Amino acid sequence: MASPHDPFADARASAQLAVAADTEGRAASAADHYERAALTISKVAQRMRAHELETRVLEETVVMPPKEPPPPGSELAKIAGLGLAKRVLEEAVIEPFLNPGVYTGLRAPPRGVLLFGPPGTGKTLLARAVSREAKACFFSVSASALTSKWVGEGEKMVRALFSVARRYAPSVVFVDEVDSLLSKRSAGENDASRRIKTEFLVQMDGVTTGEGDRVLVMGATNRPDELDDAVIRRFQRRVLIPLPDAAGRKTMLASLVAGEVTALTKAEASQIVSMTKGYSGSDVRSLCEEAAQGPVREARASLRPGERLDASALPPLRMRHFVEALRVVRPSVPPESLAMYEDWARAYAVRS
């Protein structure tokens, strides 16, 4: 028989013995050798499949830490506002990852952090910034991908995800739309979803944030009220990511128009900030993008036949362009939904 380090040779040898036995009329012996060959090939196929899944995890979900770590605080500083969330994440994730020897025993960091709040408030952006500050590998996976893109392989992908995360520790496993994966159990839940949920919770229980195996699970959701109670317990830090306040919107506006030629006065900028109350960070970006089309439209309207646009000749961005954009880009978060986030935060989230 061939070496056990060469399983394909083992299978080939078993198959040859099976053929010989079959030729000689030894049916029982032939069947035994065929079974051994099939079993060997099956085991090899399983190992190859596991390796393939881990390779897919690396290709599709991982963002390696930067070779040149950013200066402390620089990544979080790029995100406007969110003072409480930044402080909590600094204490729960960044500092423990950078100084694991200090955060042991009663100071051990949480294994799970939940970011919740209205859509478009920068939860994913914040998670990426935290992982960069912590010099960690960032594994980003959408819960919907586990239940649709990798249909039939969800459990295996979850195991592969955590296996690779442990191998590349320190790491952050970020799950967007976590409510669609770990929602409350119901009688109508299908078996595949139940198995994926169970496997995820098992893997989450198995992660540690100790010095030798620093893996943290971070989830993001717009529907925290739909999470299973067992999931809420595992996300030991729960942080509300609210709509940006006036100071946050002012910072966003200044950052977004910094690369444009503008004729906005300070008073006009303040007026835009006031007019965007209730806008998410994503809404503010969309507003600025729409406003930036105003000078282009004006320049196009004045072109002669056959004349091309010249970027250097565009008129400056003015207040009227924002007024026009405000008619197009409206707030995406219904005001009545904000009460749900505030109620859930009072019951479960970190308080200032």
C-alpha cells in the first residue's frame, strides 16, 4: 500500500487491488477494496473542500491590516461625531487589542460588540476604522450572503470564517445585517437558517480575546428589536450609532465640499446644517453629490453646439445648488422609527 502521506496513491492502489480481485472472481475482496478507495477519496475531497472554503473566506471577506499602522486616533478622527461610540469602542476593542497583557481577568474585553441604529449612519465605516486602529485583520461578511450567496454551505462557511479569523488573529469578524442571521427563533424558521444560527452562536462562544487568540465579533443592525435574546447576551457591548447631530453634519459638509470650488458663506453653511436635521450621514453625502451637479448643469446649458465641458470653467458651488438638491434628496429615516432605537438603547445599550 502507498504512503499515508499520498492519499490519492492509496486510493489508486486500493482500486487496482479491487480490479485484480474482481478479475479473479473474488467479489467480496473486490468490494472491500473498492470501498476503501471510495472512503479515501471522500476524506481527501472533504479536506480539499474545507481548504477551498477557507480560501473563499480569505478572498471574499478579509481586509488585512495596513503595513504602516495609522497614528493612534487618526482613523476614528476621520468620522464625524459619535463621541460616545468612539469612546466605548476604544475601551472595548482598540486598547485591549493593542495592550492584551493589561486587559485580563476582570478587565477582559467583551467578545462581541453590537452597533445598532438607523441605516446610513456609518456603522460599517466605524467598524473598519476600529479594526485599523487595533491593527487587526478585518473579516467583513453580510449575513444575507451566508443564507443566499453560499446557500447550502452556510454552516461550513461560518466554521471556515472563524477558523481563518483565529489563524490571522488579532482579528475582527464584522457581520452586517446581523439581524437577518440571528433573529428571534420562530416556528416557521427553516432548518438551514436554524443550523447556521446555531453554528454561529457556537463559534461565537468559542472565540477569546486573550493575548494568544484575539478575535472579536462585531455586528451591525438597523433592527436590534428583531435579535434573539441569546444573541443580545453574547454582544456584551451594545452601542447606538445615531443620526448625526448639527456638529456632525457641519463636519461632514465641510469635508465633502473640501475638494470643490465653493462660494458658500459661513452663514449659508450653517443654514444647510439646520436644513438637514434628520438626515443620516449617507443622506448628507447624497445631498452634496446632488448639489455638485448644479454647476455642471449650468455650464452645460451655456455650451455652444459642439463645445465640450471644461472642468476648470465650472461655476462655483453655491447656496442655490443646495436648495435645489434639498428638493431632490430627502431624509431616508422615518422620524417615527427613531423612537424604537431610543427605547432599545435605554433598555440594552451603553449609556453616556
